[in-house]
Amino acid sequence: MASDEQSKREMDRQFQNEALRWLPDVTRYALSLTRNEPDADDLVQETFLRAYRGWDSYAPGTECRAWLFTICRNFFRRTSQREQRQVTCEDPELEALAAAAVHASAQQSGCGDLFAEVDLSDAVDRALADLPEAYRDVVILVDVQDQSYDTTSGVLGVPIGTVRSRLFRGRRLLQEALLAYAKDAGVIRADGDSSQTRLR
């Protein structure tokens, strides 16, 4: 009996030291998935409850944050009622050409210094929320949560090559969305004339 209590205390200590320290990161990740604070809170609670229950399957000293992200995302996907969209990137060379075209268009339209002059945080949030889920998942993990390709591959259960291609496509779609925002907001004119008065 004493040994059981001692084992439980040791497990609680490990869980606190290795898992609970990532609570802010998991909370941000959950919010990026749900885009709703109450739902994110529920998701975080369920993530840590499941992590605690399954702590014996975790190898102490390994990448705990990625393990928690995996639990969080898997539970979210199982309980989500949103339509799952299957997306692929068939031709990386075409994606590279498309990205270059978007960049060139932005430069020609006078948007080269757009990010330094205009607060785009709301526009970025909207553009990110509008991305197809497969692309959004990769962009959030790599660009927002600063996870490696290898860790992202493990969290999402897809090959690293798929992570790279989805990230590339997701970033291009964000570029296009922000360029459209700039035109709609009058930062640049739709005809590409950069003489339009910029937002202040």
C-alpha cells in the first residue's frame, strides 16, 4: 500500500514537472484549433486528463509538448463536427511558381513594406482561420507554435514531405489572402497602382 502511494506521488511529481509546464502552450494550441475560448478550455482540460490517465505510456524525458499536442489534436478531431477536408499538393514546382507570382504581384503593387506599415493581426487571424484544415494545422504548428517539421510530422501523423508541401501551400494561401485584404482595405488599388493612400 505504501509503495502504491509512493508510486502515485512520484507520478504526480513527474506529471507536474514535465506536463503541466506546457499548459500555456497547449492552451494556445487548443485555442488555435477551436477558435473559441470556452471550447479551448474544455479541450485543454480533456487533454491533460487524458495525459494523466495515460502517463504510464509516456517516456519521461522525451518531447512532452509534442506528446500533449498529439493528444489535444487527436481528441479535437474525434469530437469535432466540422467537415474534414482532404487536400493535397500535387506539384511542388507549380506551388513555387505560384508563390513567386504572388510575391511579385505584391511588390509591383507597392506592398513590399505593407507589414511594417499596417497592423494586420486581425487580417492574419481571419486568413489563418479560413485556411483548409490540413494547411492550417501545419501552419499553426510550424509558424505559430514553432515546432520542427519532424515534431509536426509526428503530431499530425503525416510524412515530413507532406508537412513541407502543406506548409508551403498554406503560406501561399495566406499571402494571397493578405494581398486581397490590402486591396479591399484601400492600401493598394486593385489595378496594382501603388499611389493609393495607405492606411495609418
